[in-house]
Amino acid sequence: MPLYSFQCPDCGKETELLVAFGDTPSCPACGSVAMKRLLSRVAPHANADAAGTPCAQAARDGALASFSPSECRGCACH
């Protein structure tokens, strides 16, 4: 089941709920079923170990072409 963020228009409480498709969520604070789904924040996935490698910095600077795969030491950028 996906995790969604909701806000209750009756009491104003924001909460995250696991909701199956077609289910009607209810507010855990007041019991209202008039919940409004909020836009979810997106967290980009990044390889924390590779973030500090020289080729990762070069990729951020737009100069990745100057690095060969052997110089990247397994950061999977090539």
C-alpha cells in the first residue's frame, strides 16, 4: 500500500496514512472522512558513498567527459 500525506479540512491535522486504492481515509484526530491528499515531497536517491568522488564533482560541474571509468572507482557514473 502506498503512503500518502493528507490534511483534514475539519480540524487541520496533517498526517501520513497507508491507503489502498479505493479506500477512504479518515482523520486519526477527529474521524472526518473529508481528508484532502497533499502533494508528496520527493527525496532524490543518491549514492552517498559516491557523492564525494572526483568524478561525481566533475559531473556536477559538467566536466565528466574528462574522467575514464577506471578513474571513477566504482561510483557507477559511466
